[in-house]
Amino acid sequence: MTTTWVPDEAGLLKTYDIRLRRRGQITVPREVRDRLNIREGDVLTLVQVGSMLLLTPKRPVVPLLADRIAELMEAEGLG
């Protein structure tokens, strides 16, 4: 697994390279699970924004976050 720190407006955005396994499974890194308090059996939401994927704990803010990402992509000419 490779991690990369990418500067963004709010400070730093950490990215992780993960491998898609058989039957479409992925492993969320322990560091992320611990930081976000994600446990086995928790429901996550996968949001597709254009050709990008965003995986987030299922919370009511997901639609707002997806809208914000779309706005930022549009502003950067990526939408």
C-alpha cells in the first residue's frame, strides 16, 4: 500500500493506493478505519463523481460532500 500527501485548501489530503481484489473487494487501511471509527459490519457509501470514487462512512452528509466535490472539480476544469 502506498500513501501520498496532497496539498488541498483545508490542509492536507491523504491518498492511499489500494488493490481491487477478487469479487471487487478492497481493504480499508487500519489507519483510516481507526481514525474514522469504522468497524466490521459498518455500512459505507461509495460515491461516483465522474471517473472518481469516494468511499465514506454512511452519514447524512454524503450528498452534500458529493455536491462539493463536483463543484471543486468544475472549478478546476475537471468536470
